[in-house]
Amino acid sequence: MEKVLQLIQENARRTGNGSGISTIRLQRETGLTYKELYPLLLELIETGKIIAREGINHNLLFLL
């Protein structure tokens, strides 16, 4: 889970948290399947560390 949060934090720093990171990019960079990634993202959302917003083509993840 730390690697996923680290990637979201790096994206937020790089974009000023103005552009979210997609689950597809997280999957590519971590090597996790969506089935493995989803529970981690859900936990991060429930603990208030990240937020998911609907983008044009898919959901994007932002740091809170």
C-alpha cells in the first residue's frame, strides 16, 4: 500500500494535485492487477488519504 500512496503523492507533487493519477497507470507502475489494487485504494479512500473523482474516460485519484 505504501508504494501506491507514494505514486499518488509523487503525481500530486508533480502536478500540484491538479491532475489525478489513473488506476491504469498505478497498475502499470506497481505491477498489481485491478483485483489486487482495488482493496488498497478503498482503504486509502476510507482512511481519508486520497479521493477518487470521475474523469473524462475513467476515475482519477487525488491526494487529500
